[in-house]
Amino acid sequence: MNSSQTKVAVIGASGYAGEELVRLLLQHPFVELTTVTSRQYADRSLAEIYPRFAHLPKAQKLIFAELDATRISNASDVVFLALPHGVSAEAAADFVGLGTKIIDLSADFRLKDEQVYSEFYGKKHAAPGLLKDAVYGLPELHREEIKGGSLIACPGCYPTSVLLPLAPVLRAKVIDPARIIVASLSGVTGAGRKTEAEYLFAECNESVRPYGVPKHRHLAEIEQEIAGITGKPEAVQFTPHLVPVNRGIVSTIFTDLAGKADAIDRIFNDAYGREPFVRLLGDKSLPDTKNVAGTNFVDLAWRIDPRTNRLILMSAIDNLTKGTSGQAIQCMNLMRGYEETAGLL
């Protein structure tokens, strides 16, 4: 196992994902956080902007800087991009040109087809030439590619909660991939740190609502990864909902059985029995966001409904940790040869 220090930078450290990333990196045993950037908070200390870190000497010394790719590249082994989609691709192109390893938390490199990106994100891709080199950063499904990657595209939070339950049963061909229906519920931080009226406390509190129907942006990467498993395009019905909690996602996935139902337990145990961040709940309990909040775990459960001949898959994750920043660090650990759990347990 590698025990050398890795110098890292967080570009866009003022959003929810950036803040969570900083929290985890400050406690990582093999990381030196050298740079945090934010145009909004330039020249102010990390401890001033995030008083929760004020007790840490590193947070007193770290000053938010403007984005200077050359300077940051010279001071960093790995750069995390926690920028909005579109902006992230432009920054990534600069860092790739400087030979820097990148872990991107935005959606800019998750999709392999630039036309699909344009369709779902409403704009042309800013660096389409880099798409072919990007590795989809879901460690449980792409571990070996991540180890050798230099541009890692961290999955969206919803796709993480959906793909991890689906992948084993799709590979085992025990469900019909043409008949998948997903209902997901997410906390408000999933929308990012913004001041739009629909995300204000008075609008979200005591309220639950669907959104992004019928074509949420994350649907594109869900379908892309499913096609990678089945070998052909599949259409998925996906409906996300906003719920009045700060963080957490629960996904419930309805699938039609196409194989023997008695093999399901074995399929999941074979796939994830040794995974450090996947907890299989069996038939004793069901996923609950309170059990994964602030962690990099995904809790998985499944039930068979003999009345409808359906397999119901359920998962819970923290959208800011396993759904974003924790998963990004899990990818960094793989890239740098650390224990996969370093800084995350």
C-alpha cells in the first residue's frame, strides 16, 4: 500500500459538494490539501467561511484563491473539480494540458456521447475530445479502469443509488432490462447551494414534490451504464422527488423477474459481499437515510413480490458523500494506491 502524501486541490470549494470534499480531505491520513478556490470567497480563509473547520490549523492557513491552472497544477498531484457542468469541462481541458490527474464531480465527463450530453444539458460540450478518455468513477463497477485513469468522472448521486442495486441482477439476467421503473427521493442539498425560490426553506419544508419528469438529466448516465451491461440501449422510467431533509437519497426500483427468484440473495452476496462500502440488509431491514448520513456507505435491500412477479430493489445513500464527494475520494484512493477506505471510515 502506498503511504506517501498526495497534494490535492479543490476547485470550486464553496458549494455543498466542495465543502463536503474539504471536510473529508482535511481528515485523510495521506492527503495534503494545498489549494481551495472560490471566486466568491477569494482571499478569505477556509476557517472564516466554514467555522466548523476553525479548530483545524490547516483551515486557518488555507486561503480561498482564484483559479490559476498552471499554479495549481504545479502544486498538486490530483485536482478535484467541484464546478457546475459546462464550467468544469473548460477547467478540465486546462489541467489535462498540464498533465494533471483530475477527478470531476460535475456531469461533464460522465456521458460518452457528446450529442446525448447536448440533449440532456442543453448546450454543446466544451471539451468533447476528452470524453473518450474519461472513466466513469463508480468503483464497485469500474475499479480497475479507475486505478489507471487520469480523468475520472464521478457519477451523479441518483445514478449511484440506482446502478448499484441494478448491476448484479442485470448481469445475472434475472430481470427484464426493458421494464425498469425507478422512484427516487432526495434531500435539498442535491440541488446544490443556490438561492432559487423553489429551494428556500419555506418552499421545501413540509412539502414533497416530483420534478424533472419525464427526463431528468441523470437518466442519461443511468441508461448509458445499463446499456454497457446489457449490450443494447434500454429505456428506463425515472422519477425523482424532492423531500424536506438536508441530505440523503432513497431509491426504489421496480423490475420484472425474468429468471429464478431463489438466486437473488446469492447474486448480491457474490457481487458485493466483500465491498467495503456496500451493506446488504437482507430480509431483516430496509434502507433508511439516517443510517447512511455523513458516510460513504450504500445500504441495499430487495424483496420479491410473488403477486406481481416483480423484484423490488431499494437503496439509501448520502447524496453528498457516497453520491458525490466520498465517492470522489474513494476514486482517488484507487488512483493513488491507498486502501480504498482511507479517510472514509
